[in-house]
Amino acid sequence: QVQLVESGGGLVQAGGSLRLSCAASGRAFIMYAMAWFRQAPGKERQFVAALSTSGDNTGYADSVKGRFTISRDNAKNTVYLQMNTLKPEDTAVYYCAAAPAIYSGSYYDTDVSYRYWGQGTQVTCSS
């Protein structure tokens, strides 16, 4: 079992930056592909970014490519989402998710692939 706790959300002006953190419990963190999803009010949950167990392979939604960077520190059981050049349309609750990886280079961009979820952290970007 993995428990995930997100932090780092807040209010930022357009063009600003935030770094989200997701701390995971359990000793098998290195066996999980990790991802960030987000959900805006009245909208479906949306894939943002994911990375493999080693962090060598990453994937991003087109809407955040070039602005967001996902990374992980397996020694600290933590995954990060660095968000730069934020836009009002990035406003959402951001969720961290973990999926048992089939292969060491695997990551997934669908929410059904992820078994464990955090409680979410609010990111609000004002224009």
C-alpha cells in the first residue's frame, strides 16, 4: 500500500511558478510509476505528466509541454511537479498518483492505470 500526500499548491499570478511535491509512504516507492493529474471545477480529471520508476522516461500533456517538469527523488520517496509560466487555465486541484510499473521504463497517461491517489492540492492562477 502507498499513501500519497501533496503539498505546494497556492495562488499565483499568470506567468508565475509553483513547485508541487508528493510525499509517498512505504518502502516500494521505486517500483511505482508516478503521475500528476488535475481537475478543474465542472471538468473531467485530466492527465498532466508522468514518469517511470527511474525517472528516465517522462510524458506530458500537450497543454503543459515546455512549461511543466515532473521529477522524482527515490531516496526521499517524493515526486515533484515544477510548473512555470502558469496560465489561468492551469487552475485546478492537482492530484498525485502511483501505479505499479510493469516495466522499469513504463509510465501511464490514463487515470485508470493508477491505483493510489493523494488528496489533492489546489492551484489557482489569476490573470
